[in-house]
Amino acid sequence: MPLFMIEREFAEGFDPDDETLRRIDDYNAEHDITWLTSFLSADKKKTYCLYECADIEVLRRHAADLGVPMNAITPVEEFVH
């Protein structure tokens, strides 16, 4: 399954409540999106999230439908250690 890294910038910082996280999880399950991991900047204003998803357009709709920013989306071909 293809991998994508999404960069998001949050003006007020990222601090979701449990309901928001549940809504995101439910959306992901309904649209065959697998969240793998996220990194949060020290000021909590940027996240970098790694997803598995068959179609990049599904991830674009994900951001729009959930009202979360998506500043950049990058297909990931390989990991370097």
C-alpha cells in the first residue's frame, strides 16, 4: 500500500480532545486510511503524519472533510536508516 507524509500547520497549536480523535479514527476506518505515526513540533503548531492509503485524493478529501489543514503531502518511497 502506498505511503504518504502529510505536513500540517496549526495556528493555535494541535491539542485535540478525545471526541476529535475518535472522529478521525472513524473516518480513517471508513475510508481505508491507516495512520502509522505522527511527529509533533515542540511548539505544537506542526504535525508530520505518516499514512498508508491507496489513493492520494482520499487523503486530500480527509483533510477537507475533517476540517484539518494539509500544507504538504509527499509520497514516501522508502525509509533510510
